[in-house]
Amino acid sequence: MSGGEVRTATVTAARLLGAHVRELTLRSTGEPLAFAPGQWLSLRLPVGERPPLVRAYSLAEPTSQDGTLVVCFDKVEGGEGSGYLWEVDDGATVEFTGPLGNFTLPDGDAPLLLLARFTGVVPFRAMLLALERGDALSRPVCLIHAAAEPDELTYGDELTALAGRAPWFEYVPIVGADADDPTRLLPDGWPADGSPFVPMVCGVREFTKPLRDLLMERHGFERRAVKVENYNGPAGGR
């Protein structure tokens, strides 16, 4: 399908992942939607001064054969989009376009350093689930997950379990004051063999920009070599 085609999906399940985080499972009409892990949907919501209100939400799981789509979002104070989705129940319908976005798994087998804050982990979860399904090979992956409080580590228990069973994956949650210090978020001596790695950063711009700058300064990356997904702005947000 074209990324601009408007489709309809029905909410089939909802669950809270934290005090301010909700996950919705949707079932799309028509053919199952094919997309790359890390992409997002543009939801068209019946709210705002001039509906539809368009908001972007990352997909939390890779493509499924039955057409299931999973989005995860944080409830933003005063946010019309997240406020509406926070209240929808099973059976509600949602219009969307997509998939969209280029924040996807890079080609090759170079180690991946993933850095996320709060729900910035959502596209990484989709990537990790895809890798576990059989695409990981010997590619090492390290996920640094920053949060102010332990209960803000969205999917934290699941990611801890994945690290316990997948020898290629390392999960490093960082909570508290260190989560706000970019210099504390880059691991020393990773990967252990010193091979070149691909950095990917996801979260609000206040999180992604200092990390990109530090990766450029400390490791000599070109700006474009640091893959970044920002959650700021009306189209990226909530």
C-alpha cells in the first residue's frame, strides 16, 4: 500500500505499561500492513479545532501475519492526541496512514548501540523482536535505557528477560541523575573487540542532541552516521 493511503484499524486490546504509558493493539482492515521495524504510523484522530488531529506513533512490534499493529505512547499533559487515545476502548476505530519513517535497522552486521529515554525505547523494541525472530545472526546489540524513575523503564522487564536468553543482546538501564548526563550513557569499551559500531538514538530532542554531539566528539562519527529519531513536535508527538 501507499504510505499516504488512509486505512482503518480497530482497537482489540489496551494495557497500561506505567502510570503514564499505554499500549494499544490494533487490527487493520485489508491486507496485513508490511513495514520495517522502527517505522511509525500517522494516526488521524477525531479531536482538535480542525479534525483530524494528526499524530505519529512508533510501532512497538514488527510485522505480523494477522495484521496486528501495536503502538505505545506516553500521556502528555494537555496533549490532545495522547489524551484521546488514553480513553479509547476495545472496538474503537482509528484512521491512519503509513508506514512512515527511515529510523530502521541498518544493513550489515556491525554492532548496534541503541540509546533511548522513556518511550523512546518503543521502536527499538520492534527491532529487537525482529532480530530475535531470526535476523540477529552474530550481531551484538547494546541498549542503554535512561529514565528518571524505575517505573519509567517502558518494557524494562521484558528487555531484561530478552538479555537473559539472547547472548547477542545487552540491556543497560540507567535511572536517576545519571540518566540526564550524556557522558554517563555511553558505555566504555563496547564492543569488547573494539570493532566499529552503529549508534541509534531515540527520544525527545533534549535527549538526542547532546548524545549525537558526544558521539561525534568522542568517537569521531559524522553527523549523518548517528541515526536519530526525535519525538518532538506535533507530527512526532503525542
